[in-house]
Amino acid sequence: MRIDAVNIRNQGQLIADYKSNRSVMKFFDYHPFESVDERVEELSNRSFKREELAAILAERNTAWGAGEATLKNIKKFHNPESVVVVGGQQAGLLTGPLYTINKIISILQYAKEQEKRLDIPVLPVFWIAGEDHDFEEVNHVFFPHGKGLNKFPLKQSHYKKLPVTDIALDQKVAAKWVDELFSKLPETIHTRDIYQLVTDALRQSVSFTDFFAVVIHKLFQEEGIILMDAADERIRNIEQDYFIRLIENQPKISRGVFDIAKELENCGYTAALELDPTDGHLFYHLDGERILLSRTEQGTWKGKQDEIELTTEDLLKLAETNPEKLSNNVVTRPVMQELLLPTLAFIGGPGEISYWALLKPAFHALDLKMPPVIQRLSFTYLPETINKALVATGLTVEEAINEGSSVKREQWLLAKQEPPIDELAKNLKETIKEAHKPLRETAEAIRDDVGALAEKNLHYLQREIEFLQHRMKLALEEKYAKDIKQFDEIQLLLRPGEGLQERMWNVLPFLNEYGREFISKIARSSCSFQNSHYVVYL
């Protein structure tokens, strides 16, 4: 296995400026690569509910089948010097798109790197956003089928805006879905093992979050990753004080991030979130559904569809007695994470960094500093067959990742046409149209309906040329089908949907082809976080 850095173009101006240490850095508290020692010093002066949280993490990760390395890391959480590297994602089926796997690898690599440098325990934590209720984001995978990637949803009925953690898996429907996915895969020496891994994980799971967590622990059994479900009611119970602080400081939080959004726009950046000064940035759970709250002019907290109205006193009482009825949105979740965990660094993707640029006032409203924000590692996994196709077509891997192979495919096919079919057809249509003109004019002079018939006649003639044009091109593609297939396979694997592989592909086809060990090898390697992208030659 070889891992090479390549450059990703057009990542967005904010991300480009963030990585090059330009003026956008004023929206963050720390430089991403030069402030670790300062951050450790700051964390040493703060207190955390380590004992309570460690007990919950130990119980939950054990239930999910965590390996000994994870349980040892959780015990280190009791050490007052220990810090964490954290990142998170929704509980996608079979881990969701590859960027989830890449994010976990990033957390593991960065934690290991910093533990060696700092000589204190640095624990890798993955925050499962189990409180999210967008079921449509997590209920499917994209899978290669035929010549493209097809969407395969788990067709389980779901009606309410329930947090994903609260959605029970329909075992029968899920088992059928798993079998359907494996039917699309070629049989390899790893298929039986991976099928067993997935079906065992399914049987051990009650909810979507369980299924996600069990699969992750099976894939990273020896790497020590600690999983934490943001929707765990026991964690909510130790967040009581933190919810109270968020409620009391809501005006400062909401106004602050709103003003920063305007400032970002004035600096030429696009604000990643739509914000309003009345946003409450908290959800209230009513009959199992999450309702986003906002503040009214009268100072009450109200659902967007008027489902509920609460006074600040009501909300503070809820935070104290029933914190499980509250949850965070995209603005307050990072602040809650900061209150719960001694965060050495947050690992995020480009989209997350874009909205974290808004959050400095939210942290400062609670007298906190935003942790260093590190862009996660980004990988493209390159099988040997596709690497050979790149050589055969003359494409570089960097070209294929950034631009795809579709344009080169058309250029290559055009070069096989002598003279070009489209040009021949165009010239012939123009010649026929000109030669046909006297006939149309004469027909029009005889009678209107005969003139219309002449126009239709020209249309039929040109349509026949277009038919022949299409058949000639199709025959050419059939003649060179083997060569064209290489371009199509490059496009499908390296730039599906005109985006990065990690945005679409699921990990399962790679596990089926290479086994689970390839993930561990990457997790144990060392990649610089200052490079924009890596190619893993499998």
C-alpha cells in the first residue's frame, strides 16, 4: 500500500485561506498547527465531569463491542492531564459515505501524533450525532450497480422527526437490504467475513446508532476509537448545567453568530448557515419529535410552527429536571462538546470548518475558547485495475480526481472519427436544407397546408440524418467498448457525481475486495494534515 499526496483544486475560498493562514484566521481562536501547547495549558485550568462521563462511555462502548484498546483509552479519561481529539458525524448506514471512515482515521492519526509529541494521554473520540432527526440523510448508501452508482435506501417506514438514536431498526427489512447489497458485489476471499461482520452487527443492534457504532468498532477493533452518542440520556443528565448556561446566554450567542455571518460576507466569504438573531439554537422534544426553538419579542421560546411556547423560566426548569427533553443544533452542539470534553483539537471537513468560522462568539459568550480546528484527512482509494486504466488512457490521478475522465473520453472518441461524425452530419443537414428550400417555397405558394407538409418533409429528412449520426457514434463506441469502459470506470470510482469519491462511495465494496485490514493500515500510517488530499494505492 502506498499513500501519496495530491492537490485538490476549487475547495472554496474560505478553506483555501484557512489553510494558508490568511485573514480568515481572525474568526478562530487558535492557529490550527501552531497552538497545541497553548491549548493544553488552557485546558489544565478547566474542570470536566470526567468520572461521570467515563462511566457512561465505558458502559456504552462495551455494549457496542469495543476492543480492549478503546476500553483502556476510556480509563485514561480519569487522568486529569488527558485531553481528546474529537470529530463527529451522523449515524449513517454501514458508516455512510467514505468521509466518515476518513474522519475516524484522521482522529486516530492526529491523537497518536499529539500524544507522542506532548507525552500526555490524547484520546481519540468520535461524536455520533444521534440526536439528528434527518432520517433521509442516513437511511441509504450509494452502491456501484451497472455503469453507475445507485442509491439503495433501507425502506423502513418512518414518520416523526425522531432522533436517529430513537429509531428502532426493523431487523427483517434491514437483513433483506443487506442481502440485496451483497448480491451486487463480486464474490472474493473476503466476502464471507465481511458479510458475517455486517449481519452480526445488525443482530447486535436495536437502533440505527447501535448499528453504526457496532460496525465502527468491528472495523477499528484495535485502534482505540471512543464512540460517544450525543443523544444518550445519561450524558444529557450531566449536561444540565451546560444547558442552563446556553439558555441564559442565548441572546449573546444568537446575536454574535448573526453578526459574524455578516462580517464574513463583508470579507467576501459565503456564510455557511442561514441565521437570525431570534434563533434559539436549541431543540425541544415533544412527543418524541424535535422542535427547533426561536425567541419571540416577548422573550418566550417558541416552535417554528407554534407547536410549543415556553418562558425562559420553563426552559431553565426543564434543563434542571428533564434535560433529555432538550438537544443542540449546529451552533450549540460544538459549545456543548467543548463543555463536556477537554478538547485538544476538533477534526472537521471543509463544510464544518466553514460554519465553525461563525462560532467564535458562541464560545466566547460562555467564556470559552474555540478549540483548534483541523481539517480532516481526505483520501481517494485507488485499486490497481483503475491505476492501470489511468496509465492506458494517459490520465494522471490528480486530473481524474479533480476533473474526472468524461471530457478526455469524448476527446479520445472524437480522435477516432475521421472525419468527425458530428461535423459530417451538420454539413449534410445544412446542404439538404439549402437544396430543399426551393421545394418548400413552391409548396408554400401552392397552398398553406402543402407548405406545412414540405416543412415536415425537411424535418423527416434531417431526423433520418440524426438517426444515422447516432447509430454511427454508437457503433464506434461498440467498436472501442473496451477502451471506453476504462474511461467510465475511472469516472465512476474517482469522480462520481462530479465530486470526490468520499462524498458518494460507501466502504463496503472496498472491504469486500481488500478485507478490513486495509483500514487499519491507513489508520496506523502518518499523513500530514497540511496536505489537501491523499491517494491510497491499494
